[in-house]
Amino acid sequence: MAGSLPRTATASHPARPALALLAGLALSGCSAFAPDPNAIQPGQPGFVRGFLGGAVADDPRAALVARNTLSAGGSAADAAVAAGLMLTVTQPSRAALGGGGACLLFAPRRAEAEAILFLPGARDATPPGADRPAAVPMMARGLFALHARGGSRPFEELIAPAEQAARFGVEVSRGLAADLAAVAGPLLADPAAAAIFAGPGGQPLAAGATIVQPDLGTTLAALRTAGVGDLHQGALARRVAEASIPAGGGLTVAEMRAAVPSIAAPLILRSGNESVAFLPPPADGGLAAAAAFTALGAGATPDAASLRGVAVTRAWRERGGDPMALVTAEVPADQGWPVLPASTSLVVVDRDGMAVSCAFTMNNLFGTGRVAPTTGMLLAAAPNIGQVRPALLSAAIAFNAPLRSFRAATAGSGQHAAPIATAQSMAAALRFSLPLAPRFVPGAVPTPAAAQPQAPDLFAAVPNPGRGNALACPRYLPGDPTSCFSETDPRGTGLAIGAVDR
């Protein structure tokens, strides 16, 4: 499509007569053309011109980093990795190196979706002397697995933005400030956490303040130079294990070495011509979203569909069984769970139609509320110990397998309402079939604003406290990029940017 190709090298001087050119070649033995030293290179934002794709995240800086990665020639997997790593700096309340998550990846050339599962690792028992048992860190290893499945840029390149943000500081977002205010008392009781998250007078940092995390920057630098494996079986693993003891987490190198992500088949439902993939258990918020999506298709209200989804997940947690069979099975009505852990999410699509939808968690706001000294790593709370329950991680991707094309991606957060945020926004996105008028594709002819079909409010019916992120291309990718739109829940603090810059 016009204007959508990467930049290429340009000639260093005007064309010369043929004889002069041949003479020059004979004398020098070199090409008459040389790369322009000022040309933007792969890995630098601006390398790709025209349609990039899109990115949506609960934290604005993470969305911007994802977009920059697409602009630099990265795939959707690269962009999701870079954004996920940035979240460990800008939204550590919900996505830190000590935590984990789950992602769906759709690759058009494979015409299928797959799930990468890296939930914060459970512990066999409460470690001796650990008053706040930590989950086994899985975030870095999980993002590395995502990169291995769909990345094209070097992994160390994708770490660099987060490392720089930690070292030199970033502005505290409204989302992080709200999370800090919610748990300031117990969080700032930890000296290592207070050194990061408290401002003058010992008050929690407010929105707009600068947060600097030099120890985390050093840890990210170690991941960049020594590799992710160092966090699980190298010098960094030993340092984290030792530092977790005074923080009450009780991690061991053996546990970190044994903890690896898994690649799994997603739960697949049909909706018209599309296949809709949901995260599979143990990321059982995907099961809840699949059940809620099915209920919505049968005419249930969003509130009723939400209750149905949570009831299905509760049944799976209590007795297991075939998740797909549970989606439509008779299960006891949900009577309400205690407050479930917080999470955060992002979705990315690139111009070739590769898409990623992820959800991350610390199994509690700020995890255990303690930082492993000298590492800058917040430790996630170990699931199923005490009152800690796994978060309902929820994400979905719709695609057309015969066409090898992307249709929509959604992800949700909001404790028990994360699944309905995913399901309701997906159902709304699939109902929307009018293409948007071209808004940022180069060469497009502007359409009067009054005549432009507007993207729907995908989150209008999502019950509180659900929040969602979504990308959709009614005419598919690869296909017609002018139909694509991106949305973040207006009640949240995120940013949607890219395919249609709203």
C-alpha cells in the first residue's frame, strides 16, 4: 500500500554518465551507491512509514513504547514485549518483574492463535521464615517466550526503553498514583518500597511526580547483557533469592530455575466467520470470558453474563474438568467471591496482522508490598497461600483462519469484572462492520467529519470495576487498514494509539 514500506538507503550523489560510472567502478572496485549515514535504520522509530498497526495499554507510556517499536520495524510480539517491560517500570503495582501474566498471539502465516502462559509461580508450601511468601518471578521469562514465538527485533533492544526509564526516571501516571494512594500505608512501611514510591514528607508520589528506580535499572541492564536466564539460574537468580529473604519472600534458585512458561492451545469459540481465541486455564479469566461471551451471544445482559463467567471459573477451580465443556454446562450461580487481585492489560497489532493480547498481575496491588533489596524488584504474592487467590487474567483475539487475517483483540482488568470487560468489548467489536473513513493512512482522501463512521463505545455496557482495551479491523489485516480502530476504556487511565489515532 502507498507509503507503508520501510525506508531504504538513498543514493549519495546524482546519477552520472555511464562511462564515468564504469570508470569509477574500475578504479575504485566499490559500488557507486553508498548508504545515507543520515537514513533511519531498523530499530529506530521512524524506520517504517505509513500504516504501523496499533497499540492500547492501561499505561500511556507503555502504549507509546509499543507504537515506537512498531515504527522501528518491530512485530506485534516485539511491541508487546517492549510495552510489558515498560509496565514493570511505570505500573509495577500490577506488572513487575516479580510477577507474571499470560498472552495470546495470532500469527497470520500460521493462521492460528496460541497462548503463552507465565502466571506468577505458585509455591508448594509456605517457605520457612517467610511472612509474605513471594510468587516465583515469571514476567521476564514469559515475555522472552512471547518474543521467541513472534519477535523480529533483538530482545535486548526491547529492554532498553524500560531500562532507561528506570534509570533516569519517568512521570508517575494517574493509574500508578491511584494505586499508590490505595495501599500507601502498608506499602510505604517497607523501607525499600518507601525509597522508591514515597516523596517529600513520606507521602506517596502523586501523578506528575518523577519516579526513579536505579536498582531496577541495574536489574534490567543485567537482563539485557546477561540474558533472561540469568534471573533463573545465574548470578542474578542468586542475588534475587538472597534479597527475597529479608523481604519475607523466601525464594530459592531451584524454584526459579524450574519455573518455565508454557505454550498452550487457547479456548476457541466461533462467531460468524471468525474464530475467537480466549486464554485457557490456568489463566482461567479466559475461561470466564469465554463463558460470558457465549452468554452474551445467547441474549444475556452484561451483568448476567459476568456472573455466569465467574461462576464457570469458580466451578473449574473447585473441581477441574474440561474447560470447553464448562463454557455451556450447568453450574451453580455465582454468589460472589472475595475481592480478587488486580491486573493490567495491553493489546497490539502490527501492519501485517500479527496480534498480541496480554494480561499481567502481581496477585495483589504491589504484590507482597515489599521490594527485594538492591534489585528494585517488587515481589508478587504467592497464589493460594493464605487469602491470596490467582487473578482472573483475561484476553481474547478474533481471527479468520481461512483468510489468515486478524479481526479484533481485547483484554480486560478489574478483578472479577476483567472477563466481562474482555467479552463485552469483543462482542461489540465483532458487531461493528462499517469501515472507518481514512484518518491517518498516507494518501487517503479526508472525509468530512459528519460523514465519518465513528468507532463504537466498546465499553459502555461493561459493569464496574471492569476496564478494557481493544483493537479491531472490520475489513481485516492484512486487508484494509482504514477500517481499523483502537479503543481504551474512557473510565480508565490508558491510551489507544496507532491504526486510527483517536
